[in-house]
Amino acid sequence: MFKNKDVIVFSPHPDDETLGCGGLLMKLKKEKNNLHWIIFTTIKEEEGWDRNHVSNKKKQIRKVSKKCKQMSRTSFRFFRKR
């Protein structure tokens, strides 16, 4: 397949990329490709979400971001509308 390439994954929500193409991403990572996750989402109380739900989702996003920073050849970006 590909080797030593940059692979960019766009996902509307955290974990959609894992459910949709997790096996492929693992294979690409194993073959020394650089993986870049870009997640587009928003979650705010002002949008009608429960405070605990918002807090839990933000914790999940921070956890994923921290883990990606620890992994070699992997980056993570979280974009949300302001």
C-alpha cells in the first residue's frame, strides 16, 4: 500500500474515523505513514446539550489529543465553530 506518506483523516465527530476506517488506519500506521486527524464538531450547553454531556465530551477530546501527541507520526486537530 502506501509507505512514508501523509494521510489526513477528516471526521465530523470523534470516533467516526475509528468506526469507519479504523482497520485501514492501523495498517497505514504500521506501514510508517504519518496520520493526521482533523475532527469537526461542536458541543455547547447553549446548543441544548446537558452540562455533564458537554463536560464528558470535552474530556474525551482532550484525552484523544493527548494520546495523539504521545504517538509518533500522529497529529490531531479539533475544529469547532465559534
